[in-house]
Amino acid sequence: HACVGGIYYGKNKIIVGYSNFYFDNAEEPLTGFSVGYSRIFDIFTGKPYYLEVGALFQYGTLSIIEEDSWEEKVKYAKINIPISIIYSFNIGNSDFFIYPKAGINISYNTLFESKCVDYEYNEETVDSYFDIPELDTKRFTYGWHIGAELAYKNYILGVNYAADINKIVQVKDSANEEDWNVGHYMKGKTFSVTLAYSF
């Protein structure tokens, strides 16, 4: 076990949460979930600073319906590796602790696709952003995150905001300017509310 701010709790965390995924120029976020595991490491003996390394599977969807005759459903999934520095302080010598945190994240984007259904003509098409030749869609993205957690013994409620530094999608210069906004790009942002159990 690791001593954080004077209270003992597990170095391991099981994490579940609700997540919103935002992309540039998108009118609405994709909504979904996060689930994963993290491990706490002592980096300064006797000091309330800790290193946390995690692995999260994150998934979100968005449905766009136009007059009941056409629907587009966007799906997005990634494996996210957050690396955080945590500071711990106690609330009034109680069993409650607050853990501000900040760090970097590296993500492998496993799924990014658009499914369109035309109910009038009974047609369905599925396009992966990774396979569209006019788009440069990255499998790997990296960025930063900030957050805070409220802990009571082994139960931890957290909020986290993460933003990518590099572009997940960019329209290639070789794309047809009549059909594509050449140079247009998207960066991803994620907001999550999580519940964790440490052991």
C-alpha cells in the first residue's frame, strides 16, 4: 500500500466513468464511457507527490437524424495511456482527501467511423476515417490533461479534461477543393467523470 497524505489506500485503481468526446467544428460531442486500470508509484519518499500510470479503453457515439429520412452514426474508440503527477492533501484531518493531478496522455485510436442510413432509399454506407484517401487520420495522438479527485478511503470520484496536441484528422492538400475543405483539421478533447476503487 502507498501512504498518500497520511492515509493508506491501494496502489491499484479500477476505473469506470462517463465521457464526452469533442472534435473541432462538431456541433455535438460523442457520448460514451471509459473503463480501465491505473497504478500509483511513490516518487518522493515522505512527500505527498505521486506518479500514476494508467490504461483506459474509451468509447463514444453520436447519432445525427435529419427529418426521420436520414441518419448518421459516428463511432470513436481509443486506448488511452495517461501519465499523471498527483499531489495529495487532507481535508481537516478526516478520511477525505483531494488529489489534484496533471500530466500527458498517449492514445491509440482503434475506431473512427461514420455509418449513414438513407431510410427513403433503404441504403446504408459505412466509412472508416482511416480508409478515406482524402483524409490523413492518425492512429496515434498525444496531448495533456488536468483533473482532480475526491477520495474517501478506497472510493475515489474524479473529473478530468484532456486535449490532444496533434491533429487526429486533416484533409490532405491533394483533396478535391470542391468537395473537401483542404487543410481543415480536427483535434480531440475529452471530458470524463469517473468513479474508482483502490486496492
